[in-house]
Amino acid sequence: MLLVLLVVYYFCLPKELFKDPTATVITSKNNKLLGAHIASDGQWRFPHNDGIPEKFKTCIVQFEDEYFYDHPGFNPISIVKALRDNINSGEVKRGGSTLTQQVIRLSRKGQSRTYIEKIKEIILATRLELRDSKEDILAYYSSNAPFGGNVVGIDAASWRYFNRDAQQLSWAESATLAVLPNAPSLIYPGKNQKRLLEKRDRLLKKLLENKIIDSLTYDLSIAENLPQKPYALPQIAPHLLQKITQSNRGQRIQTTIDTKLQERVNHIVKNQYNILKQNEIHNAAVLVLNVHTREVLAYVGNTPTDRAHQKDVDVIDKPRSTGSVLKPFLYAAMLDAGDLLPNTLVTDVPSQFGSYNPENFNKEFDGVVPASRALSRSLNVPAVRLLQDFGLDRFHQYLKQLQLNDLKYNANHYGLSLILGGAESNLWDLSKSYAAMSSTLNHFSETSSEYYSNEFTEPTFIASETVDFGKRSTNKTLFDAASIYLTYESLKKVNRPEGDESWEFFDNSKQIAWKTGTSFGFRDAWAIGTTKDYVVGVWVGNADGEGRPGLVGVQTAAPILFDVFDILPNSEWFTKPYDEMQEVTICIKSGHRASSICDEIELTYIQNSGLKTKPCPYHILAHVDATETYQVNSSCEDLSHIKHKPWFVLPPLKAYYYKSKNPLYKALPKLRLDCMGDVQVSMDFIYPKTNNSVFLPKDFDGDTNELILKLAHSKPETNVYWYIDKTYIGSTKDIHELAILPTTGRHLITVVDEFGNEVKRQISISE
């Protein structure tokens, strides 16, 4: 019988005393409270905490159970005294329960307070004393005692009533909370203040008498006011709390967030929101990553807008049109593949790809432009042409390796618009990709030119997690270090927002590789920047997708980006990865490797893969007279008077636009009339474009406006003959422009010059 009783006694206490749902609590890296989400039963009950503040521990023991450290779970003397007083009064006036018994009572919710129940509590209390330490029992009590209203536990109570962590409570505040569980339904802040004050002061007097506090502390403590009403819990990172609650509901999670940085970024976003909302732009998001640890340092999922404008939506992980923020990945991919050198001239002329007709933001064209400048200026037409040259499927594979999770379709689904915002991604994925490239550069210089296999990994906002970068290898992960470095060198030159244009002239200016993006219809504005140590990602727009005039990356997102970088520590610029680079001679004008006839050259470092690129195709050796006015040859000029000069020559269509932006461009001179021989002739349409659909509007008189045909010719003085649908319509010389009034429908424009060269263009006319 005794053995049976012992077995029953051993197993009578549940292994888990408290199964109540708890609030989700997140703290910063240094354990400051960032926010909490109320428990599913509507109680502010923080997860169990083993750490009990010393002041509160002293107060609760002195108030509830002075002999707590001496009894085995129950106090016989207190029980006898309570029994005597209750019998004499004819009602329950005194409980006589120890703190251990109160823990048992709290765990056995809804049990009536009878003598039978009291006996059960005593048995379970002794079992608890045998199983757990006194400190554990105090932790149970502190985490589960009621503190009035829907507040449970010392951690929640200290924030709700005093707006601070329990470890920071004063003696008066600790004493106030110590007396609350004694009658939480009758006495709590804001109700029965006089009785609460009396109970608090009696406890403080006892602490003085027991020499736990001195007289000065006592005098200061009783002078403190009582809390009047509950405070709202901190909501420093509400959208991160929302994200963590989805996967870690009811847990206390220590995050990687830097509290001070988070608060300052919150303030920046709030200030910019007050400006943006005047243009009916209501939402924005900011993500700050540590490049070295890949930890999230600040997480602002939205602005402090209202519910009508989706203030609770966490935009950081929501798919949005990418605008131009993918262009650096294409530039890096082409450098990495050896298809491009940093300043190779790329074409920027009116272009049409089937029905797709990309345009630059400023509606202008440069003819040709260095690739790095096309990237820093975010020119659309060169980007689309580069993507076509590089290969849509090929680039799509690079993006898949970046783990852009919203890129869900095949390459053909997006087409060439992929590079201008035809695809969707989110701020999290884009920021992590820039962080991975920056980390690749850092690791390459730190490890004697080696790469990590898991460089393009997920960042973390959980403090207990450490990012595993994988194994070291001499093989690149995705982009080689040189290609990334040269891409960042270009992005460093992106024009900064108004007021920060002359940043490079200041000694303390920050070198930042950054890129903006603006989606079609002005629905999304992006700005993502990186230094050696940090990545800052910014999105601005409306969560419902409404576009707004002026919702442009450099005007709305970039100011937030640079405000955030201003509060981050300065970083040195990336170390040049010499082991992945070669010093070669480059043609300054074309950006290609210099040929033997390039006249202006320089030594510069390019990526190793760039050695396979072709030499400069734009220089020819021109034979000109002494004044360089005409081309000549031995048929008309003495050989001793002929100058052989390298000449930078662009095809006519490219030259047409290039010379409007570069007045120093000198076209190849004409062949002198008395010379015999042929000079290569070329021509191309300026307008209309290939397979162009042209709408001819009517003026106020109802007359249909004419269509102006334009042609670029390498020898403008040449006679050019125009035909429409094989019908001759006129000729031009010097200025090759012709006005026509075609009928509606499809037409074939044919142009023939006096040398027999011919070009054709198909158009469709509508009114």
C-alpha cells in the first residue's frame, strides 16, 4: 500500500504545470522589448521567464511568504492560524497558503477553495518542492500570477503599469506589483488607489524594519506615485512581430534588431511619410542588413499610415514590379561571362523588338554610351539591347540562382521587359542579393581570393541563428569578384538625389553603390544601396498598386536610403580584387580593348574573362589631306602629303544621335572630288522604326497631319530616292527628311541612294 501511495505521489504532479497560451514577445539583440502580440485568450501573459528581478523577488517573499525558503511547500503554523481565525469568524478570512501552494492553485484553475482542495494543494506543493528548486517555484509564480485586468505575470505587468522592463523597477514599483496578486480583481492601477497605496506602503515599511532597504530609500519610495492606467506595450518593430508571430506564436524570440537603429529608421520613415502622403503616396518599407553576418538590423514593414491605406501590410516580403533594380545583375552577368567590358560602347537608338518598343526615361537617345554610364544613368534602351545580346534564358538562369522567389515563370513569359520591371520581386530578396554580392567581395579579399559555396543564402532576424556561408573554394559562386567590383564602381556614380549631388567633394562623404528603380505607371519606387558593411533597401508606393505622378525612385525612395546611410557608421570602399583582374590597354573612346590604330588609350584593370572580348571596331585608319578636310588617296595626292590618321567612326544611325550629345565628334571627311576610289557608304532609318504603327492625328481644321520620314546617311550630300509601295515619291540631299501623307493600312517604304544602296521599312498607318 505504501509503495502504491509513493508511486501515486511521484506521478501526481503534471510535468507541465501551466499550459495557458502566451503572448508572442520579440526583443532586440541586446534584449530590449521591441513588441508583443497578445495571447490567443486575450491575456497579456508573457512566456515563462526564469529570470526574476531581485527587488520583486524580495518584495513578494516578504509580502506573501516570509518563510518561503524554510518550509517544505506548506507552513503548518500559518495553516493553524488561518484555521483558527476562519473558525472564529465563521468565514474564510485568511488563507495561510505559501507561495508554493499559490503556484499549485494557479495551475489548477477553476477549483473551488474548499478544505479538500487545500489538502490536495499541500500534497502537490510538497511534490513540487521535491521536484523543483525554490528559484524555479518563484519563477512559476512570477510568470503566472494575476496582476489585474488581463495582465498576467511580472514581465507583462511591469510594461503595462510602468512602461519598463521588470529588471529596471524601483523598490516602490516592485512593492506595488508584489501586492497586486493578493487581490487583483479589487486592487489594480486606476482602481481603489487608496487601498493599493496602503498595502504598498505597509510592505515598504516591513522592508525597512527588516533592514532590506535603508531609511532614505524608504522615504523616496513612499513618495513615488502609483500608476494610474496601463501603458500600451512598445511597438518598435510591429511588422517583424507580425512575421514572427506567424511561425513562433506564443514564444519569446530574441532578434538581431538594433534598437536604436530601428527607432531612428522608424523616425526617418515617419518624416518621409508626412511628405509623401501629400502626393497620396501612403506606404513605404525599409530593410537594413549587416553584410558580414547577414543579420537584419532594422525592419520597417510599412509607414505609420491608417487602416484604409493598409498600415498593417508588411510590404517587405510582398511581390512588386522591379523597375530597373535588376539592371546591375545583367551588367555583372555580362562582365562575368566576358561579353562586355566596363566601358564598352553600347547602342542607344530608337529600337523595336516585335511589338515591344522600350524608351529611355527622358525620351532621348545617345547613339552609343559606355556600358557603365548606361547603368549609372539607368538607360532603358541599352539595357534591353544588352539583354537581347546576352540571351533572355541565360539571364533568367542567373536570376534563378539569386533565389528571387517571386520569379515564378519561364523566361519567355517575361520577354525583354524582364530587365525594365516586367517581373516581380520583393524587398527582402533584392536586398539579400545585393548583400550576397557585397559579401562575395569581402570574403574574396579576406580569404586570399576564395569564395564561399553558400554565399547567396537567406538573411536572419533570429539572434540564435548563425548564417552558414558554406565551404571555401577557388570556384566562384555566381559572379566573380571582379565583375561585382566593376558593377559597384559604376553604381557608385549613380546621380544622387537633390541636395546630395556633390557628395564626392566632401572628405567625409560615403561611397555607396546604389540603384533606383521605377515601375511602369509609377506604381513602385525602389532604392537599394550597399557599402562594405551594410545594405539598405527601400520601397515606396501604395500597397493597393495605385500609381502616382512623381513616384520615382530617385525622388521618393532615394532620400530615405541616404537618410538611413547617414545614421550608419562610415565604411571603407571595397578592396579591388586584383587576382580576378588583368591590366590591359583600353581604347578610351570606345571602351574596347585597344586595337593597333586606337589613338587615345589607357591602362586599366578589367575582369579576367574580358580578355576574350574583341578589339575596338570603331577605329579605322583614314587617309586624309594635310588639313584633314578630305579623304584622299594616291590617285589625287602625293603620298608624302597624305596623313594616315586613326578615326573614330560610328554607323550613321548611331552617329546621328551621338553627335547631338557629343559636339566634338568629327564625322569621317568626304572623299575629295578629284580622287578616284570608293568609300564605304551606309545608311539607316531614324524614323519610322521597324514594323512601326503610326497614328496620324488631325488638326483643328480636320486635315490629317503628314508623316515625316527621316534617314541617316554616312555621306549626307548623296542623292537619296524615296519610294512607297514601289511608287516613287521624291528625293532628298544633305538633309534626308521627307513629308508624306499615306493612306491608312500597311505600306513598304524603300530608300535607294545614288550608289545603289537600299534600305526598307514596313509601317502601318491609322487615323
